[in-house]
Amino acid sequence: MTTTVPGAFNPSAGQPASAGTGLSDRLDALDRLVELGDGRIDPGLLKETAELVARAGERLRLSGEHTVVTFAGGTGSGKSSLFNAICGLELSPVGLRRPMTSRAHACVWGLDGAGPLLDWLDVDKRYRYARASALDGGSGKAGPGGRPRPDGSLQGLVLLDLPDHDSIRAVHRAEVDRFVTIADLLVWVVDPQKYADASLHRDYIVPFAGHAAVTLIVLNQVDRLEPGEVKDCVADLRRLLEAEGLSNPRIVPTSTVADGGTDEIRDLLIETVGARRASTERLSADLGALADRFAGYRGEAQPPAAIDERRINTLVDALTDAAGAPAVAEVMESAYEMRAAEYVGWPVARTAARLRTDPLRKMRLTELRDELRGAFTGPVGAQQGDVDNALQGVTDDVTADLPEPWARSVRAAGRVNAADLPEALGVSLRKALPTFNQVPRWWWMIKTWQYLLVLVTLLGLLWTALLVTYGVLDIASAPVGLLGDAGLIPYVLVLSASTFGMGALTASACRNAVALSSAKHGERMEEHMRDRVSTVAREKVADPVSAELEVYARFRTAVSATRSA
């Protein structure tokens, strides 16, 4: 008995002519997703994906001329009887005692190339059976559309009879679970009494709802129903399957005792085997299911390529402050002024200062640069807390539209070098300190001029003393007239006072010039240190973030590639 039901399975219906086109490219993209998502997204999903890629690679390397079809079902569904009816021989045990099938039984039409495939399926060699073309059951009866079914039309079929999925033995359920993940075509055999079995729908129908194209529901034992009841039963089963997400479910009524009761399922198997597309369609369905899960990790918005300059500048400013660069620049400005005083100051005033305690001398200005360099040889250059505060919010803009796992990974990339930043900042500032033994040329000119004025002043004082000795006190006769003329004393004193005052005025004017110059020197110093800090910020923060965003961009591209046909 053969009953035609609307929506019955058709291996060609709704399938594109190029169902396997681009499968290798999609698998390559899936493999890239595993690599790019490592450590960033759900490890369980990545593990499943890696297993699928490996399994798909193995299946594609094996015989493409064979189609693996599984008969699976619950206790008493009659799948073993249906298996035997298709094979035309009593290959799988049938009886009242349950379960009868403890290991998968395989019947193969066409052994050439099937051995490695059966080994990969891990079918026990004791349960492998071969069917020759003369025994394949081809009877010459008309198939769909009036086409005759020639002998050997099942050539390439690997038909598996699985243990009961509802067996009380865990090993049986594990056997079913293994085969339903690798079969090219899933055939679920149900009976009118138990087609709504909760375990079947919960454990297999719902999880594989997206595999409608490679799933066939066989309503067996319809000989127990009246003709009108068959249609009602099929309609109820269809409603249940559609409610569980199986789109346009393919349902075939069968009977192993009624005349012609297995013709429709046999014809569908003939078409499936002849099409040679079931294996790629199954892999495509598996791939599509995983691609849908990866889609949740792919944001719709195009991500930025890097942290914007505004955020970078804010970060550099914060790290510059955290490293104490402004304070260093201020110290360097003061050091510049003190260093200049050694050259352009009035020597008389410096000599007088040496006669009293001078805290400036204790600073050992000639060693100041080495002391400042030593202050930035380690983490002392910047405190970890200040660095952590500087890193707050630096990635907010770039993570705003990213899925949370990727936003989290980008934020982590921005802080990956947080522990190294204090030392890196200290080293950069140490290298930025200037060389102290470089003296501006005009300092030497002023120093020479000042000592010349000191010399003139001292000579004027000496001349005055000689005039007093020879011209006023008349102690002895002056050797020359210029030393004995007391009338010259006012003029010589005015000259000495003038040179002394000129030296003091020169020192005062130079102090003003040095103050202006030191301010510019401090600004240049701070800008130089900021440039150094900017380099560190880009290497330690911005570059890792950009690299992570690049990984995310490649991930988005790979997700799109897995979803394209």
C-alpha cells in the first residue's frame, strides 16, 4: 500500500542545483572562525566547530559515490523490519524482545570504495552486508512519473539500521547520537502510537530542526490505520513537527506488510542516491546551523579600525601626568636656570655667595642629569594606580557597537600591557633627559665679558690704591706720573664703579634672558617627553587594540563567508 501525502520528501525539491558549490570555501571560513575566536567567544561552540570541520574534511575525502542513510527510531517502530524490507533480506534481527538491534547494521549497494567509508563510520565488520545489483529488489515496477526502476538503481546506498534511541542502555543511545551527526540522510521511523514520543522530539527533532532538507520522517505501520486515519495522523504529525521548527517536514507513510507499502520510501532512496548530493547537503546544513550561532558574535555596525586621535591624545595627556613629566620639565627648567647662573652670573656675587652656606651648591648640578636619569629606570616613573586610571575609558568609543565578547576582548587588549607601562614610561622619560655638558655659545661670551669686567674693576681698584699711596700719602715717589696724580682718583673710582655696575647690570639682564629661555626650554622638554609617552601609548595600548579590531574585522568577514552559498 502506497499513500501519497502532500509535502512528501523529495530530495530535489527546494534544493539549488549547486547545493555543494562553495562548501570547501565555507568550511575554510569556519576553520578561520575557530582560529580567530579562540579565547574570545564560547569555547563550546569553537569545539563543536572544530569537530565539524574535521568531520567534514574526512567525509569529503571518502567516497562521494556512496550516500549514508540511517534508519533510526524508538522501540517497536518497526525500523528493523523496514530495513529488511528495503534490503530484501533478513539482515537486522526482528522480534518481540527489545531491543533487538544492539549495534548498527549496514547494507551496502556497491562495495567499490565503501570499505574506508564503513571504517570511518565504525560499523562492525560482523554487521556489514553487501547487496549485488541482481538482488537489490529492482522489479521493473514503475517509479515516480511512470519511470521504470531498473536493477542496480540503489547502487551507492549505505543503509544503516541503528539501535533504538529510547533504549534503556546508554551504549545504544550513544550509538544513535554518533550516527545522527555523521549520516548524509536522517530517516526517523515512527509508528502511529508513539509518533509524539517526547524523547525523540526533544533530543533529536528539535536540535536538528534546521536539517529539514536532509531529514525524512517515516510514519510506519500505517496498515494498522484506516485510510482516513492515515491522513489525519500525518496531518497531526506535520503540525507537531512544524511547531518544533522543522520547516516543511517530509513525511512518508509506509507498511512492511501491505503490498507496495515500501515503494515510496524505496523510490525516494533511489532518487537520493542518484542525485549524489546528500552528503554535501548534510554538511551544508551542519555548517549553516553553526553559522547561525556565530552570527550572534558578528555585530551589524562596521567597527572602527583603531582608537581615534581624540582618545589617543587624552590617553597621552593622562599618561604624561601619571609619569610626572610636567614635574620633570619644571625641575629641568630650574636646573637650566641654575646651570646658566654658573656662566652668565656676576662673578663677584658668586664669590660672595661661596662665603656663606649655599643650598644650590649642595644640589651638585653637574650630577643632576644622572640623578634624574636614575629616577626613571623602573616603575617609580609612574604609579600603577595612575596608569590604570589613565586607561579607563580609552576603548569606550571603539567597543560601543561591538558584541559583548568582542568588546570584552578589545578592552582586554587595551590593558594587556598595563603592568609594563610604568617601567616603559620611566625608561622613555629617562631617555628624554637632555645632555648637561652642552652649553650655549652666548653663555661663554657673557662669561668672558663678565670676567673682563671683573679684571677692569680690579685694575681700577689697584690703580686707586696706588694713587692713594703715592699721590695722597706721599710715601714714596711714583714710578710714573699716572700713579702719583691724586686728581685722577675720582675718575678711576668712577671707572671702577662703572665696570662693577656694568657687570651687575649684565648679570641682571642675562637672568631675564635666561628666565625666558628656560621657560621655552621647559616647554620643549615637556613636549619632547610627551612625544616619548605618545610612542609608548601607541605601542602598548593603541597597537594591541588595533590588532584586536583587525581580528574582529576578519572574524566578521569569515562569518559572512560561512553563510554564503
